[in-house]
Amino acid sequence: MEEILHMSALELGKSIREGKISVSEAAESCLEQIRRKEPDISAFLFVDEDGLKQRVKEVEEGIRQGRYTSPLAGVPVAVKDNICTRGMKTTCASRMLENFVPQYDAEAVKRLEEAGMIIVGKTNMDEFAMGSTSETSYFQTTKNPWNTKHVPGGSSGGSCAAVSAGEVWMALGSDTGGSIRQPASYCGVTGLKPTYGRVSRYGLIAYASSLDQIGPIGGNVKDCAAFYDVIAGKDEKDASSSPVPVETAVWKEKEDLTGVRIGIPREYLGEGTDPQVKQAIEKAAALMEEHGAFVEWFSLKMTEYVIPAYYIIACAEASSNLERFDGVKYGYRSADVQELHEMYKKSRQEGFGEEVKRRILLGSFVLSSGYYDAYYLKALKTKALIKHELDMAFQKYDCILAPASPSAAPELGTSLKDPLKMYLSDIDTVAVNLAGLPAICLPCGMDSQGLPIGMQLIGDCFQEKKILETAAVYEKLRGSFPVSWKEEM
Amino acid sequence: MAKQYETVIGLEVHVELSTKTKIFCGCAATFGEEPNTHTCPVCTGMPGALPVLNKKVVEYAMKLGIAANCQINRYSRFDRKNYFYPDNPQNYQISQLYLPICHDGWLDIETASGNKKIRIHEMHMEEDAGKLIHDEWEDCSLVDYNRSGVPLIEIVSEPDMRTAEEVIAYLEKLKMICQYLGVSDCKLQEGSMRADVNLSVREVGSETMGTRTEMKNLNSFKAITHAIEGERARQIELLEEGRQVIQETRRWDDNKESSYSMRSKEDAKDYRYFPDPDLMPVVISEGWIEDIKKQQPEFAPEKAKRFQQEYGLPQYDASILTQSRRMADIFEETAGLCGQPKKVSNWMMGETMRILKEKGMDPEELSFTPSHLADLILALERKEINQQGAKQVFEQIMENDVEPISYMKEKGLMMVSDDGAISRAVEEVMAENPETVEDYRGGKEKVLGFLVGQVMKKMKGKADPGKVNALLREKL
């Protein structure tokens, strides 16, 4: 069993196709690890043990009949709990949706099921994806598998922790301002935030529609690439979905980085960045330079505006997106209310957590008449300038190298005390969302406490292939990265 | 001398489009079905559902915009209008505020006092809300989302109207255009056309606008007329008493024939409009506009002119027939089939209109097959049926779209064209009335009428009186 857990998702898929490992063996070893690790980690909100048996049979049958030909057919995955799964509770880690069971599958879920992948369960997150630690979840606190006194990051903390703890090979996350990359960095796993419009948002419960993007989380670059292949592509049900053809992420392996131009933005490694993080990034840069890459430092002057622009736009959209949770149609309804407005007020007051309410208030304020131009419109203009500056950078560089967070995972219970400080820690990730760019985060070092440090490779729009290729070469040069749970076995 | 007041009126008209599907999802946009049977995650505001724009809605909006002489925005956008109400599942309505699809147009209207141009400020696309049903028996409210997401176009006029008559003429014109374009059936009673009246009064000669009110819930032309008269009187009374008109939204109560205040400007909501991030901007190419222009139908005025020239119809006929596109189309097809345009016109303007009025139907609801009326007119021409019988048959055509010839045969309404049968009847009548025959032969030609009547009676009216007349003369 342990041997199975140490395989990559692609190796597991291959063994399943070759009949060396059965789908039920894969699912069973996954459940066993969940039973072993969950008491410490609490990555899952729901594990679908009963549904899993049925699904395993179905997939085994499908693989035998040749219906499932994906290299990931038979591989168990976890799904972040803001992505709709038909017939399976989808809560957004909120009391508001505690008992919400969607009538339909998100497009990404539909696609992974059509590829024969198996959903094990739903993972914890920050409530409605608002937070950087997964601590705003109404239900539970997920711990970092490397050190359970620390946060896993957020908002896709459950998905990243589950992969990190070996509970599952791959997971779906969503990234609005770094929610895949930052927890991937904290948990020492690999996560890809695709170009905006690359993966359908249909069935992703919206936080900020113009920034949200679903992406894969896995143990290595190639697994993420294969998973990305499964879920990416035009979807008629999402108007923001792009018709640009998906360049397959299955590539010819490169030995070195000759001809690859990499830029490092000074502002991302300035004051406020943990020196250990800076060191790890510089070390990665040196390694890539050594193997043929052209590496150069440059400046992104708009960096100081990314946090305000991001929080204004994200909260504005969130304030409108979350209006539908009113106690009328589904979700939490306060008991003992006499009339409509009281029902609205009490249901939302009791159903939403502090951080969600804070962002709804912030968003409502910046959209209100008299403030719209000063805040929202100005933020949109700033967003355009940020995008322009990054567009210019990609005329010079193939990839931008940057950290995914100014530090490694903070301790539990420290971040929410000072929300503003928590917002500011998103500095390394939000520009990517504002500009709609693809970015991958993979581990590049450890800090003195033994917590992983991640690096981002950011590409131009629709250049997933380029950043995945580069990341894969780096990964090979770096050598295997430790696994959080290996020592205990 | 008492002050003279002028009424200033602008309209916001909502027209429900007759597209097959809703504006942002694939659900049918039909009217009057079982509650919540035409719904999906999108139009019930399920978490994670996303809107996708129905291209037909853009096309319809362009058609209407072009017909109303509007400028078409090559780049327009959808915005969210945020407000909490249970008929609105997302608690925001997707509409267009900042960049509507059409702007700056006009419609020409005709009233007893002459022609007038009513300017159109803008037209925009938006989604309709669901319907709330308050069940007092169960003490609860229910929501039907069938109408949620049905496409609407809102047409905002400039405050160019001065009388109820002008308002009605403007609405009639808009309705006619929509029906000719086939973009909406515009039924006020069913809510597929809704008009909100913005009204203010000012002293005649004044250049400044008075404070206006907005009147909602007007479901008929009658209600609109009464509401305008009532609101004008109410505002004048306030001013005469030295009080002020408050800017507010009022609701018309048709039963009480009066209005009451819904909300004043002070508690007007802040809708927090912003561009909907789920929808892409609507980009319209020159080519698309050209295509739509080419497809624009011939509207009533041109059609009426052509009917006069092509079919030799009097102006009166032509203008009545072209008030409804359906009626004009039926006229044209029927006239083409039987070659007797004036007779077709007489049937349309006479019997057809009479029956429509009797049943309270709209000419757009006419559904009979043109060849059926053509066949009836030809049968009349061939004297296979008399005028009385034809009217009877036509009622059946209107009612059940019956095929006239077989219906005439089935019901025994065919005229007897068999000379032998008429001859026999003539002989019988002559034998039964020898004295009258003698009178005639003696020079009393007046009695011929009586004899013809007797023969017709024997034939149960199914003989051509001319033929009976001729045969009688012959035998006498």
C-alpha cells in the first residue's frame, strides 16, 4: 500500500491501465491514509466512502471497456468545497451552505469524471475562499502537514494539505488572489493557476468572477500538467471561457533551459520578504542560470498598487456574488423570523462568518453611489495598468520568477488577528489574477523551521505549456523534494 | 385668471421578447406554464451557475433600435443592478446602465392634432424577474421562476409627450413596430408590454421641468389614460394649494382608479450598479448591422402605400389592414390566391374585425389559413353559396379554420346549380299558384317577385335568385 502512495499520479494511472494495480486498491490505500492522517490534518470536510465503492466499480468497468483512456483514469482526487458536485454537499466551508447539495456538476468536475478520475471527497477552505490560512472555515481548522502548529495556507488549504499529507494524489483548487499557489507553497506541493478563461468556472461558487480560476494541485509538475489537460478548454456554459485551443501540456522533455529568459521582479523580494525566502528564490534562479537560462532582475513599479486594486475589485464582485445567499431558495435560513427583511438580515448575519461579512461590507461600500468612481473605477484602471506592465515584461521574458508568499506558513491563530497584515501577505500572488496570467507554484526550499518555501513561475496569457516545461526542468534539476509524511511510515 | 398647466410625460416601456429561450440560459421563455417548470440552475440563481447571452436578444434589440431610428452602440455591456427581493433569485438583475445597446432615436406619432416626433433616449436589454404569488390561505409567499430570465428590452423616451392621446399613439406605434418585427406580441394585459409613466406639470410657457413622479402597474391603455389624467389633476391641485410635488414612485390601483405612493426619492435604493464580470462586452460589427438592416420588414406606412398602388385599395382600407402585420399578411396571401383584393379587404374589414371585436381578440391572433378565405370568396363568385351562407361559413373559418367547400357540402349550404331541380320547383310553384300565373300573364308583372320567393322557399334558399327569375320568365 505504501508503495502506491509514493507513486506519482501519472505512475499510478499507468499501473492501473497496465492492470498492475486495481482502481479499488488505489482507492483503498487513499482511504487508509485519510484515516491515518485526518485526525491531525483535517483537510477534508467530507469523504465519500459509500459513493466511492460504486464509482470504483464503474471506473474499473469503464477502463476495461476502453471508455476511459486518460492517463489519469482511475486516480483518486479531492475537490475543493466551492466546486459543485452533483448530489454531494458543497458548502464553501460556510454555515450558509452547510446542507447545500448541488443539482449539477461543475464543468471541471464533469470533465475529470469523464476522464475516469475518482472523487474521494471535498476539502476544507477559507469560507467562500476568503482568507489566506483556511482558518475562516466555519467547520474546522486544517493544519499544515509539515507542522501541525502551522496553517496550510488558503484558501485552497484543504486541497493542498490533502496532497501534501499523501491522502490523495491530486486535488482541484481555485485561485482568486493566490488561493492555489500560496497554500501549495506552504504545503510543499505543486499547484497551477491557469490563464483566466482557460478552465470553465461553471459550477465554481463565485468569489470574484473576473479573477476566479480553477486549477490542479499535485505532487509534481507533470501530474499537474496532465490534470490541467483534463479540465482545460472552451465551455459554452461560461461566457468568459476562452476559445483559444489548449496546447497540450504533454511535452518533449528538455534537459536544460537554454534559450529560456527569466525575469525576477525586485519588488517581490524587497523589504518584508523573509530573507530565507529570498535566498531560496535566488538559489533556484542560480540553478536555472547554471543550466542555460538567461536570468535578469527587473522592476514592476505597479507592485505597490496590486493589493488595494485587488481587494477593491474582489470585494466589489463578492458583495454582489454573495447576494444570492438570502435564505429564500437554499442554504441557511434563520429560524423564528417574522418578515422578509428580518429573514434576509438574520440569515446573512448568522450564516456568514466575520471575514466574509467584512469583504461584503467593503465591496458594498466601494460600489455605492458617490464612491464608485473613486474606488471601483480607479481600481479597474489600476488593474489595466498592472496588466500593461506585465505585458511589457513578457516581451522580454518567457517567465517571471517570484516567491508565492513573503514567508513560509505562519502559526495557527496568528493571521486573523490582523486582517490588514493578512491582506498584505497576498502581495506576491494577486497581480497574476488581476492580469489573468497563468502561474505555477512548486517547492524550492525549506526554512529553518523545516517548512517548505515555494516559487512561482508566471507566464504570459495561454503560455501554460511554457511555464510547465520550465518548471519541469527546474524540478528535475532540483531533485526530489521531501514528502511531509514519509518519515512516519 | 386661473393658471394654465402643461403635462410633460416620458415613458419607460418594457417589452418582453418572444425569443424561444431566455436571455441567459436555454430554458423556454413561454408564458403560462406550470410554475417552475422552465427553470435551471442559471435562472434560479443556483450557486456556481453562470449566464451566457442569447444572441437572438441582441439581434431583436438591434432590429427594434434600427426601426426606432436609434444609434447602435458597437460596444455595449451588461451591468448588475443589486437589490434584494425574492422574485430575483440572484438578488441582482442583469441590465445595461453604463453602455446600453441603442441610444438617441425617435418615433413619429400621429394624433388628431397632427404628426409629432417622440425622441427615444435609449434602449437596453435586461432580464425579467420571477413572479411572487402570495397565498393568504396558507399565509406564505411562493415564487415562480418561469419568468425569471425572460428577455426584456426597456425603451426610455425623452419627456416629449404632452397628452394621454400622444402616449397611447406612441405605445401603439411601438407595439406595431414590435409586432411587424416579430420581436414581441406586446400585450399589456399579459404583461408582455409594460409602461411606466413619468409625469410632471408646469405652467404653460415655462421652460423648466416640474418635479416628476413615476407611475407603475398600468395594465391597459384605459388605465394609462386614467392614470395620466388623475396624476395631472393631483399634481395641479398640490401646486394650487401652494404645496410641492414630491419625487416618488406611485402605484396605480385599477380598481380604485387612483394611485398611492410606493417610495419617495429619499428612500430610493442604491443599486450599486457595476459591470457584470460574468458576461463579455457585446461587440457589434458593421456587417451585422448591415445584415439586420437588410432583413428589416416593410412597416405599416410603406405597406399601406403599396396596398393602394398594387391592389387598388382605398386609402382607408389600406391603413386599417396594415395596422397589424398578421392581418396585412393574411390579406396579401388571400388576395394573391383569389385575385379579388377588394373583396378580401371587405371580408377582413367587415366580418373579421366584427368577430375579433366580439371576442376581444387582437388581429395578431388571427390564425386561419388564407386559402380558406380565398376559396370562400371564389365559391361566392361562382354563386355556389349566397352571402348569408358565406358569413356562416366564415365564422367557422375564424373559429376552427374549416376548409370551406367541404364544410358547405357537409352542412348543405351549397347552392343548387342543377337547372333541372330549379325547373321542377318552378313548375311546381306555377302549378300551385295558377291564379298568380294568370295575373302575370295578364300583365301584372309585379307578381313575379312573389313567384321567385316561392321558388326560393322551395329550394330552401339554395338557388341563385337570378337563375330562378330567368327560368320563371321563360316558363311563363
